[in-house]
Amino acid sequence: MKAFYTAKDYSGNLKSGEVNVKDERELANQLKTEGFSLTSFKEVGAGKKGLSFLSKINFSTISVKEKMIFTQNLSVMISSGLPLSKAIGNLADQTRNKRLIRILRETQEDIQKGNTFADSLTKYPSVFNELFVNMIRVGETSGNLEEVLNILAEQLEKEHELISKVRGALIYPAVILVAMVGIGIIMMIYVVPQITSVFSQLNATLPATTQFIIALSNALRSKYILIIIAFAAFLIILKVFLSTNIGKQTLGFLVLKTPAIKNIVVKINCARFARIYSSLLKSGVPVVETLNILSRTLTNFYYKNAMKEAAENVQKGINLSKVLYKKTKIFPILVPQMVEVGEETGKTEAVLLKLAQFYEEEVNQITKNLSSIIEPMLMLIIGSAVGFFAVSILQPMYSVLESIK
């Protein structure tokens, strides 16, 4: 077989290339006689060249939970004295996510070639964000990678908990809305035509609401392809719009002005701000760099801008608490007060960790009660839809009956 390999001798000199060998063991024995040990071995695909590109395409995603488990396990392995490249290779053998396996294998090869762990991860920004990479870089530079990985694992665990709680709270209303829309479409396509055919036979004068129902039913039956295309185009346009600065600002404004959503958005962003800020400070990242990373990590437009402004002001020598006092529309007064306490006592990371725990518990309580808040709204929406449909159909029926009398 033809294979690509890398090897290292006892002095740390690297050697790589392509060879024709029977198997990995034969190559390892050959290199051993030359004073080298095999560090990586990859078979060059023969007879599968047409699939080489397709084999790299993988639509699987890497969840926060998978990254959390990877970080926790890597920390344990490094603390046990296992070399970084070997630990990453072991984790690649254990995981089942094909995309993560490929990333870990490529990262292992990069490290064996002499690249740093952080530099290797920068190739995958969609998986390992700037926060993750910068904390790894600090850990490598300070020689404290194990502790940094523990901090990262805790950060990812809390992020996973937040996402799971919010997602879990929204599943029930989402299922109800999808079911309601589905039932509505079925009724429009199959039920409404049978009822409205009676009206056409009697030549009855129909109210505007009934005419609207009939028109919608006819459109769903005869122009469903155009409706599907229009809906898909709308989603694409909406996605493109939300990727622009104006779109992000609009979305950020809407979620912060919607009464039912504002409270949870503010608390989630405050919790993330406090925990990430605390984690980065604990890892040894400078304050200004921490704020810049936060401006690229937080998702809401107004929180991102607040962090950018804070970084500029802190660089000029202004305390972070003074900047946050001016942002009480998005940061409750407790946040700048706690930051000020941290600045005065020199225990900012510890104070912000407590603040993060406080807001995470607040989010937990909100998500527990979210279904009881949303349920009356859902009942109101469903009742209004059913009432509108019933009145639109029954009203002309009563008119026809009266005319018969």
C-alpha cells in the first residue's frame, strides 16, 4: 500500500514522506532501524480518487456537549502525564462523531509537525471559537494547559446547561404551533373545499372573511409549488438579512423590546458575560483582550457593541464598571455594582463567577415557569384562529338557512 507518514527521532527531528509498504508495522520496523519512531500513518487512497472529495464532505455538527466531553477528557489525560498528541489521538479513537474524528486527527498531525495546539484549532473557527482558542493559547504559553482545560470544560458545561434549559422550555410551544399550522393546512386543502362547494351551488353572498378562507384554500391547492418556493425564498432572504449589521441590530432590538423575551435574553447574556469574563481573567488573558473576545463571542448586537466600547474605554484607563453603569438598559444595575466591587477588592474573577451563578439560577427559574407563561398566549392564538375559522364558515350557513325560511 502507498502511505504518508511522519516520524520523530530521540532528538526531536522530524521526518515525513510517502512510501510503499505492506502495512503500518512494516514501516514502523523500517524507521526503528534508522533511529526514528512512527508518529502518524495515513494510507493514500488507491482506486478511490473519485470519492476523495466527497469523503471530506460531512454535514454532521459538533454539539457543545461533545466539545465539553472532549475538553474534560483531554484535561484528565494531560494530568495523567500523557503527551498532548497521544491524548488527542486517543480521544479521536473514542468519539463517534465523524467530523470531530477528522478534526482531531488533523490536529494531532499538526502538533506532531511542531505546531501549537491553539494554532491547529484556528483552522476550525466554526467548531472552536475565539474564546476556546485564546484560552488554549494562554494555557500553552503559561504551561498551565490542564487548569485552563478545566476552566473551559466548566464554561462549556454551563453553556450547555443554559442552551438545554431554554431549548427544553421552547419545545412544547414549538410542537403546538407546528401541529396547529399542520392541521390548518390539512383543513384548508381537504375540508374547506367540501364545505364551500355548498355556497357556490346556492349562489350565496359571502362575507369578506369567508372569501378570504376560500381564496387561501384555493391557493394552497392550486399554487402550493409557488407558495413553497416563496416560503423558501423568504427564509433565504431572512437569513441573509440577519447576517448583515442592520439585520443583527434589528433582531437585537426586537428581542430586547419584546416583553415575554426581553427578561430571559438579558439574563442569559449577563450570565454569559460574567462567566466568560471570569474564565478569561482566571486563565490570564488581559482585560482589554478579554473584552474584545467577549465582543466577538456574545451574540446579541447591543451586547457586542457594549463590549467593544468597554474595551476602548478600559484601554484609555476607565474602569469597566463606569462603562457598564451607562448601559443599564441591557445590563441590570447589579452587574456594574458587582464589577465595581470586584475592581475595588481585586477579586473581579471571583465576584463575577458568583454573578454568573446568580443569573444562571435566574434563567433556570424562568425556563421552569416559561411554559406556564407561554401556555395562555398559545391558547389565545389557537382560540382566535379557531374562532375566526368557525365564524367565517358558520356565518354564511346561517344566512343561507334564513333565506330558505
